Amino acid sequence: MKPPPPKKARALGASDDGIRQIVAQALLSDDASCAALLERLNGFEKEVFDALMTILRTFSASKVNLHGPISKILKKYFAVIGVGTASERFNELCDAVLHNVGTEYAASFVFLLCQFINFCNILRYDKLCRDVIGKLPSVIRTLWTNGLRAEACLTSRLFVELLLSVSCYHGDESFLEVWFEQVLTEELKRCPYFAVLSHLLISQNRHPFVDSINFADLQELPREGEHLSLRTQVADLILTYLPSLHSRCTERQLQAALDFVLRHGFETKNVSCAVGKLIDCAGAMADDTLICQLAADSIIRLILEQLSASTSGCSLSIVQHQQAPEKAKQRISEDLSSSIYSFLDRSLKKKSAFKTNVRQAVEPLVDAFCILPLRSTAGSSVRHYLAATVLFANIFKSDGKLFPVCIRKMIAFARSDENTILSPAASSLIEAFLDICLDALEGLSIAAEIWRDVATAWSIFAVSIKGKDVDDIPHRLCPVLDFMESSAPYTWAWRDVVRLSVLFTFTKWELLEGEEEQQRMISEKIRTLISSAMASVVWKDEDGVRRGSERWSILFSCWEYIPRGVRIPIMKRLLNEKNLDFLRKLSRRIIVGKVEVDRVVLESALNFYLKYIPSLIEEPRQLEEILDWNALLYLQRAGVSLDVALAHLSVGKVVELLRFCSANVDHPHDTLHIVARMLSSRLKIVAGDILESLASIFDKCVADGNVQLLSVAANALEVSYLPISLIYSFILEHEPASPVFGHTDVERDVTNLCFALVSVQSLNSPDFTHLRSVQRVLDNAIRYAHPSVNNDQCAVFSQFLIKVFKAVQNFITNQYGTAEQVDELVHGLHSLAHALTIHKIYYSRIVGTILSAVMYQLEEIEFALYKLHSISDKHRLLLMLASLAYFKLYKKNRKKFWEIQINIQPCSVNDLLKFTQIRLLWPSPVSA
């Protein structure tokens, strides 16, 4: 119910005592109960404020709930009061604060005063603005002197924001001097919070006090547990005004400020939220590189401090960055870098150096470091962050969540500056870490998902770690070959998968195509490695083969690393006749389901067979020998896409499969999905042969009571997934003059079949795909099979059109779908109506009946209605005009539109906007 206006509400005569009782009860309730109580006081905002001023003198600030619903009431009241009332309320609030400054009630009145400053339009009234600016400094000093420091800081922030607004509003920076002259006492100058506020007021003429500010003092703020603690307020202030501080502070001051924010977030277990806010604020700056790098340094220092506190015997010389002397043009501390490498070396040598509770403590810090957008990092910073990321990855190598994130961050740092040269010590540490990564994969449940990231990291660092002189020819052809040969024999652990992937990634395959001695030697070595890898699998152990399928399946996918131009010649060189025949037989057994594997492996085997076997083995009709109906059902149930495989089958094979399917419909759901993918335009030469099979398939599905299953199967083709739509998109997709069916008995039979299937479809459900598919069937019918439709099925088609119109109206009216779905359905109706106008000679006599059935006041379908209206003759129009009241409105709008066009009467802007959308839709009216 809409609340009464304030004057009317007060006239209703609610008693002040009753209002005070409700307000007092609301102050002691939770947000939901408070909102319900205050709902009864809509229109009594003034009385609510008066009640608050009375009640808060007796209620302790720690017991009342002033945030939430109460705050909304105050906002609503302060936003509409005039200058006189505002001055009175401001003076009343200031007096209440000063009178209760030594009591437990003062905080409540400070909250009311802050609400007044926030929501009252102070800038609108000069006298009120001068009064507020003149009186608030004494309030702030009094609060601070009496120990209400959190309240004093909160009021000071609002005062500074007011000064900045007034200065901008009046274009006069003299207001800013009020802060330095009337607020900042010697004691307040020593508070870091006021130091940060002073930085926001820096103008062109810097104040001497600002130059002497030391942001390192922020760490000395007391760690209070209050809601308005100074540390929480300072952290929020820095994050809110970070872009301004970025342009006003030195790099050293910014580092100290971010150190404080992130340390406070870590102490309050909210570091991820702090980093998220920091990234959002930094995004408002033209260049956020410095802020993100300073934040990354702060996080690294926090992590190392936690590790240092839990690790004995590891010297860590992390001096507070802001207390150390600033080095010329060098941001990253050498002590910090050396500490990172020291911890990395220790963690690599002693795998259990860090306790579980320490890893849990630094986990949010590592997560926050990894989400920082360090995009423009280069030079020494890359080496610095890369080492830190390696350290974090090693600490969390058994964590399925953080380990892959750290690996990807490590790859990103390595790729951000390709000219970065690692020192020998750093290279040695990274080499040891990468070796540990290979062992760590075995203990991770998500190893199948992240092994490629580990392989990428190996690919990036392998050459610099294992490489030889660039003039060495074998090294130029295959930089990691010696490393691969020196490794242990293949056991098909994840280490071996990564090894094989790195080998195929780093080999210069274009240079191996020749027949020189070095090329033949390297090709032979790789060929031997592949043979030994294939021989290491015990293929007779079905359980072992199934468990390791995600690993040895790289034998099917590793060839993708070879450039397409030389892929087939290289494969012929690397795969001897025995290995090639083995891969062919293995992929065939997997495709037909004789070897049970996961879907990913099944797809790899199918892709390998389709892409390479025809080029490597010259045998005709290889695919057609294995892709029988049972194999297709197996692939369909496994979720493998059949589009490419079915495209390789000949027309004769498809006809054979359709005939087999029509006689054996044991699994209707999967059957209809496969049949939908089989049909394509290339089957037009055997259209008569497949029609009988299709009719038999659908007849059996309907006979078994699978009408809904037929609708689901229909949704599998194109976007609409309707077999009916599929049939028409295949049978009726050609122009009328096409020799696919012509105007033959086949066309009539197909039309009858499709319309029979449409007739059993229910259009009352809010199923968008089902409804859209039926639209497409009708659209294809009237466009591509119009002889059969117009001559034999005209009445049936009209009936379907009416059902679709009503279904779309129901869909829109009941808001069943999204805006995009509504647009697509409306477009389908427009297309049907437009197609009908092409054949208006057949439908002009019955369009009146169609219009009378679908006439509905709905803006979205007006276009389609106007198109149908345009093909109706004048006799039907006059009949509808006399019998349908709503049709009169359409005629009136149509007449008014054309009067506007010929300037019979002036046209208003609203009329023009209303009728422009139908300008091209109506034909010129006949003379009445």
C-alpha cells in the first residue's frame, strides 16, 4: 500500500508515545523485524527522528541497531528538509554530541550527525554550508580529546569529503585551509588517519605538514575489535581514494599504505576481498602497473614473514620496506629477493618444511597474489615474481586448487618478458622444481586436467635449462632429445606423458623432413622412443589399460604438435608398419567399444582414425567397416560428436544404416539422435529410398508411446533439435524449381508425414525449442513444398498456423522465456506471415478466419497481424470490422497513420513514434 505523504500522515493523529514505543522496539530488533515495524511509520519521518533524539539518550550505543532500516528512514527525511529545518537539526545534533560526549550514548548521536552530513543537500544552501564547515572542527576536536577517536575519524572523513565537494562546487580552494588551520591540532597531526586525509586535500601549494607525513606509522594504529576501529577505517579510506593517493603520494608512501591494507586484510581474514577492491580501484587509473606490483610485493613479504615464523634455522632479513633507506630507481629490495630464493631452496630440499597450519594461513595470500593483474611486468620484476610463484607452487604442490593456478601464473610471468635471462642459481632451482612437479602429478586427482600446464612450463624452461650451444645441429633440430634419452624408461606415469609432450613440442619438425645424416639420426631416435613407449603398456591387462587410458591416449593426440604441412610425411617416418598397424587396431577396438575408456580418450581415438588412418594406410572403406549401427549407438551414448564421422560415410552406407535402424528400433531416444545427424542434402539422390525407412522409424516411435521422446529427439538437429525440422531442412530446403522432389508423389508423401508428426505435438507447454521447431517446419513447408501445401493441405496448414500464433501469445503473456527467446519466436511468426503473403491467392479467402482466431492485443505480434491483414480482401475486412471490436482499433490506427503520411492533419512526435514502426507494413488503403 502506498504510504501517505508526511502532512497527511501527521494529520491522521498518531500519538508521539505510540511512535516512540515502535521506534524503541525497532532499535532493539534485527533488520527484518525493524523494517516491519518501521513500515507502520511511513510518512512519519519527522516524528521518527524526534523519537530517536529522545530514545538514544537512554539506550547504550552498543545495544541499538541504527544501521539498515533506521538509516533508510533518516536518508529519506534528511534529503527533503528545507534550509531552516536543516540548520535546526544540525545544531540539535551537534549539541547532542557535545552534551553526551563523555557518556555511552555519544556514538549514537555521532551516527545521526554523519547521516545528516551524508544525505542532507548542504551544498544547496550557502548559509547552512558555512555553518557546518564552521562548527564541525570543534566537534571533531572534542570527540578526539574525550577518547572517541573512531567517531572523530569517521566525522573527519565526512568533513574532508564535504570540503572537497564545496571546493569543487564553488571553484575555491580556500575552503581546504579550514582543515589545516582549525582541525589539525598537534595531537591530531600525529594520527596516521588524519595524515591520509590530509593527502587528499593537497592542492597546487603543498602544505608543510603533508611533506612530513610518514605512512609507516599506520602499522602503529591499535588493533581494536570495534565496528568502527581505526584500522578498518584507514583501510577503507585508502582503498576508496587509491587513485587520488596514487597521484599525490610517493612510491614509498604508496608501498607503506598498501602494506597496511593487505596486512589488515590478512589479520581480519579478508585479504581476498581487500585485493578484489584494490584491483577494482586500480582499474580506474590509466596505468595500474605500479599499484599491482606494490601490492604483489606486500603479499610476498607477508607470506615470507609467516613462513619465517614457522621455520627454524632459516635466516630472513626482511626489513620493513618503508623504514629502509630508499634506493635510487630500484623498487625491489635485494633482501626480499634473496629471502625468496632462500626459502625456495629450503622448500625444495626439505619437502615437509612447512606445517599444515602455516599452509592454511598463507593460502588466501597466495590466492590473492595469483589474481593480481601483473600484465606489464618485465625485467628484474619478472625474475622476482617468477621465483615467488615457484615457491608458492612448491608449497602447495599437493593442493588441487592452488597448484594449477600457480603453474599458470608461472607460465604467464615467463611469457610476459621473453628476454628475461635467469641466473644459473635460479635455473637450477626451477629445474629442481619442475622435476618435483612431475612427481607431484601422481598424487593429484586432477592430474589429467593440469598435466598440459606442467608440460607447457617444461616447454618454456627446458631449452634454457637443458640446452646446448645453439650451433650444435642436433640441438637445433631437437633441443630436448638428450634429456629425453637420459630419463628413466617409460612406465606411463604422468612424468612420461609430459616428457613425450615436451619432445613433440620442441622438435623442429620442418627441419627433420630431409634425408641428411643428422636428420635421419634424430628421426630414428624419436622413432625408438615412441616404440619403447608403446611397448611399455601391458595391453592384455584390461584393467590397467583402462586406468591408464588418459595417459597413453597421448599416442593419438601428440601428432597435433607437428605442423600440418609436414605431419603425414613425419608420421610415416616415425611410425613403422608394426606400430601403425597396432594404433589402427587399437583405435578400432576403442571405437567399437571393445576397450572401455573415458569419453576424452574415445574422441582422441576417433579423431586419430578419421584424420590419419586414411592417409597412412591405403585401404578403401576402412571407416565403413567399423561404423555399424552398434558402434554408432556406443559413440552416441558416450557423448561423442558424430557429425564428422557420419560425413565420411558414403550415401549407400547411410541408406543401409537407415534401413537397419527402421527394422531395429530398440533404443528410440538414441536412434532418433543418430538419424537426425545422418540426414543431409547429399541424400537427395536417394530420397525415395530413405522415405520408407524414415516413415517406419517415426511410426515405431509413436506407436511405442514415445511422442515426447520424438520431441526431444527433434531438438538434436540444427538449433531447434526437432527431427521433424530436420526432415524438412533436408527434404524441403531447396528452391521450388529444384529437382529434389519436384511436384511429385514423394513431395506429397513427405508433406503428409511431417504434418502428421506436427499434429501430435503439444504446443501448450513452455518449451521454447519445441515451439520454435514447429515454426520452422511450417516455414519450410510453405516456402519449399508450397505446391503440396497449397493444393492439398491448405486448411491443415492454416490450423497449424493458428495454433502456433496462440502458443507464442501464451509464451509471451506468461513470460515463460528470456527476451532473446521471445525475439526469436516473434521473428518466426513474422517469417510465417510474410511467407503467406507470397501465396495470397490461396489464403486471401481464409485469412479472415485466421485473423479472427489470432487477433490479440499484444505489441510483439502486431507485425505478423498487419502482414496477414494486408492480404485480406475488402469483404473479409468489412466483416471483421463489424464483428470484432478489437479489429476496429487496428483499422483506426491504420487510417490515422495514412492521414499522417499525406499531411491531412498535423503529426505529433508521439504519433510519429507510434506509427513509424509500421510504416512499411501496411499497404495503401483502398478508398472506402
